[in-house]
Amino acid sequence: MKKAIVWLVVLAVAGALGWMIYGRLNQTKAEKPKGGATPVVVTAVTRATVRDIQTFTGTLEPRQQFVVSPKTPGKLRR
């Protein structure tokens, strides 16, 4: 029993240490500036219509379905 507790503590400490190292590595990657100048195109401001049109494909499925059926068999004449 004591051995299992010791192993759980060791795994928890190793996990916490790994998480801290992972966070530091991601933080330093985000802070590094990308070298060189970025080319920019400058134009005059104009008024125009902005159209945001997108096409999607897929299948629509209802949340609920039900079947409509009569309680008595037969055909309706009128």
C-alpha cells in the first residue's frame, strides 16, 4: 500500500513538472518576434458593399421525428 502511494506521488510530481515545462516552452514560442519587415500595400479608402457568401455541404437532421398514421385502417373517400 505504501509503495502505491509513493508511486502516485512520484507520478503526480512528474506530471506537474512536465506541465510547467510545456507551458514555458509554449510561452517562449509565442513571445518570439518573427524576423524581418512585413511588406504592406497601402491604398485609398473607398466605399463598397461587403458580401460574405459561403457555401456549405452537409445533411440536416431533425431533433425529433414522429410517424403520422390513422387509428383505423382504410381509405378516405371525401
